[in-house]
Amino acid sequence: MISATDLKLTFGKGTPLENPALRGMSLTVNQGEFVTVIGSNGAGKSTFLNALAGEVMVDSGQIIVDNQDVTRLPTHKRAARVARVFQDPLAGTCENLSIEENLSLAIKRGQTRFLTSAVKKRYLETFRSSLSSLKLGLENRLGDKMGLLSGGQRQAVSLLMASLTPSSILLLDEHTAALDPKTAAFVLDLTTQIIEEQKLTALMVTHSMKQALEVGSRTVMLHQGQVVFDIAGKDREGLEVKDLLGLFEKQRGLQVDDDSLLLG
Amino acid sequence: MLSDIAFYGALETGLIYGLVAFGIYLSFRVLDFPDLTVDGSFPLGAAVAAVLLVEGWNPWLATGMAALAGMAAGAVTALLNVKLNILNLLASILTMIALYSINLRIMGRPNIALLTEDTVLTPWYGIGLKFHQVSVALFVIVVVVALVLLWRFMKSEIGLAMRATGANPRMARAQGIATGAMIVLGVALSNGLVGVAGALFAQSQGAADVTMGVGVIVIGLASLIGGEAVVTPSTVLRALIACVVGAIMYRLAIAFALNADFLGLKSQDLNLITAVLVTLAIVLPGVRTKIANKLTRKQA
């Protein structure tokens, strides 16, 4: 379980470029939930994910993962519990390292590393069987450099890497946005398959409302650094993009009314 | 042509600079950390070893202490960068100039002669090799041992974490790697190797001098880049071999240039030759690809 309470974060505080990215964001994701997160540009989606991962430190608020307060912990100390796939297919892997070396890095995520050989023989069978589930033929290319793979292949391997060891939450940051439609569909299918098979708890940020409704068990919309609505279960079933747009408009309208109320 | 002594002399210095090139490979290539500390840690290693040898220490222990001193210098540079957020290049320059004073303090004077002291080479003079071959034989062993150890280290879990830190720090952090600690460890190791190189250089040349570090970084880089141009560094092992090959090649090239009478070069031209060789080493691989591209286009 992961819970964020009243997260606030302002970039460039005290400068003309002051930008409040999170304005009291609260969200609790329960064990086994697959939450999709939508929101317009600047809504705070990526900042929220970065705050959960530890890449940015919040000004105030609290982040709890599995009953441990991780609010002040840096990224590498959260890595045992928090797995992540980046938007940029090049960001999640090292192109100069081979496929097996990348996977060997991931299999030790959040654990102490020693002077023993990194790519162990006993790992190879695991690597081969999980790579063969991608049906990309990568199981026969363990020694190839990651840089030889296409963006879609690299993103698929990033997903595998994130799921090689157990995590409390899997963070997916628009991880299909940089791919062509066909590859994006493939990676998305793979995502749902892995999450279902391993019963992972996941938080997926997406730009596409359609995608947000198609996958997952719960959808959250962010706007101006806050959660504006949160739907799951029966309310979410049968919901279409236009319904979501309606909800969004309604929320935005309310927001504007609020502002005018305040200003008036 | 080269005399026997000039040839073995070039090999000897080449092997020592092979260790320097290992260090520079670690910082510049593996960690992507442009580290100029080596201009200070090379004479630091020499100074520490020289003072301890004069005190009567075992030469290998003295060389080990030189390694530790080099590591400490590297750690200071890395900590300036990691903890105090000083730009890596600037952090290394700060440590480098600080080391000039420290080296003078350690030695108590600008240079120490070691001609009468027992060095790591002393026991080897009795085994029947010619005088100028002894140091080459010993340094080959040292370089091979260092190469194998480094290669195994790079293949270890910590070594792989270090490579990921240099290649993709964001990904490394997401995998739970403390990238700051990796930078400190890597830059320390790098300067430890350079400290050993300085200590061995002082012992084979018979003196430690506070100015002996000037240009070490350029020669090390020349060796690294030159080696990479000849031995494509597609694997860690090949990259390490490239360091040694490059360092020896560089030294032989210098020796040939200075010994070729028709060129009319003198030893004061050394730095000019170095700059020309480094430029060639950087430019030539690109030219080679261009020519190759032209040839394939013609065929097509």
C-alpha cells in the first residue's frame, strides 16, 4: 500500500518563475490496485510520480509505503519498494550494457551489491524465460548491447526489469507515449499482462483518456496539483471518453467558479 | 632507429602510463567524470613512496601507501562534487592545485633522490636479466595483475553498478544504486591506480619530484584515446587492453620522434609532439569512418 497525504511542492520558490506543481495532493493506492492517472499538461502528474519515486523532495506532506515513512528518503533508498518505467525508452536501460547486464542490474534492485560476479549463471534461465514471454526473440540475444534494440523493445525490457523483483508499487510514467501506435499497443498489452499475472500494485500516468479507462481498476484525474476526481468500481464501468470529458469540464468549471468566487 | 635502451625505456614508461590510463578510463569513460586530480595524485604517489622508502619501509608497503594516498585524493575530489555540488572538472582542479602544496609538505623539499634506496626493483636485478629489462619485466606483471583485477571488478555487482552510474544515473538510482557513493569509490580507485603509477615511476627513475605530475592527464588521455583508436573498446576487457596498448604506443611514438635525426626534433619539443599526437588520435578515427563511408558509397 502506498499513501500520499497533502503533498505540496513549489518549483523556483521566491523567483519570478515560481510554479506550484503540487498543491495538497493526496492519494492512497491499496494493495493490488491498478490506478490510471490523467490530467492536462502541468497538472502535476509527472511531479507526483517523481515525488513518489524520490527524484524530487516535497516541501510538505507525507509519503508512506508499506507503513514506512519514505518522505525524506532519496530515490535509491526507496528503490527496493518502488519500481519504475520512464517515458523515454532510452531512460530505463543502459545502452552500453548488454541485455543480460541490464537485467542483472534490475534483479538486484534495492538490494546490497557485492563483489561477486554480476551476471550469474543461475539468473540466465529466469532471463531467458521472461524474455521469451515478450515474443521478440530477445531470449537468444542476451549478450547484445541494449543500444541495438528499438525503442519499443527497450521499453518492453524496461517493463520486465521493473517486474523482476517484487515491489510495493510500480510507477509507469506515460511509458507508451514515445512509441508508435502499434508498439504502444503492444507495450500496453504487456503491461496489463504483467500486472495481472504478478498481481502488482501500479500507478500509470497517461495522456490518453481512452487508455486511462481501458486498463486498470481505478482512474484518478489531476488538475492544478490536486486530485479533482477519483473513480473506481461501478462508477467507472462503462464510462466513455466523453463522460470523462464531461466530468473534467464540470470539475474545471467548478474550479473557475471557485476562483471567481475567491476573487469576487 | 631506436637503441635497445631507448626501446625498453619507452616500454617501461608505457607500462606505468598504462596504469594511469586505467585510472583515466575509470573516471572519464566509466563514470563520465572528467578528473584532472591525476596531475596531483601522480606526484603524490611518488612523494609518499619516496619519503617512506627513505624511512626504510618495505618498497611494496610504501607503494601500497601511495595507492591509499591517491585514493584519498580522489575521494576528496569526488566528495567536493557529490556533497558540495561543485562542478566535477572544477572540483578536480581544486584538489590538483591543493596537492601541489601537500606534496611539497610531504617531501619537505622539491625532490627526493632514491638512487641509494631499496626499491621494488632491487630484488630483481639478481635474476639474470639485463639492467634495462628488469623494470619492464616487473611492470608487465604489475600491469597484467591490475588489468585482471579491474576487469573482474567491472564484471562484479558493484562494478556493474558503477558502470550504470556513469552511463545513466537516473536509471541507476531507480535500481537502488547510491550513485554518489559509486562516484566516490570510482574516482578514488582511479586516483589510487595513478598513485601506484607515480610510486613506481619514482622508483624506476630514481627520484620523486614535485613537478613530475605536469601533463600526466594529457599523456593518460592520449594513451586512452590512441588505444581506443587501435583496439575497438567494445567490451570492458578490450577497453582495458586498449589502455595499455595506447600507453605503450604513445611512448614508442615519442621515442621514435625524438630519435629520428631527419626530423630534427629535440627533447624540448616533447609537449608539442604530445599535443600533435593527441589531436591525431582524436581526429583519425573520424577520418577513417569517412573514408570507409566513401568507399562503400562508390561500390554501391
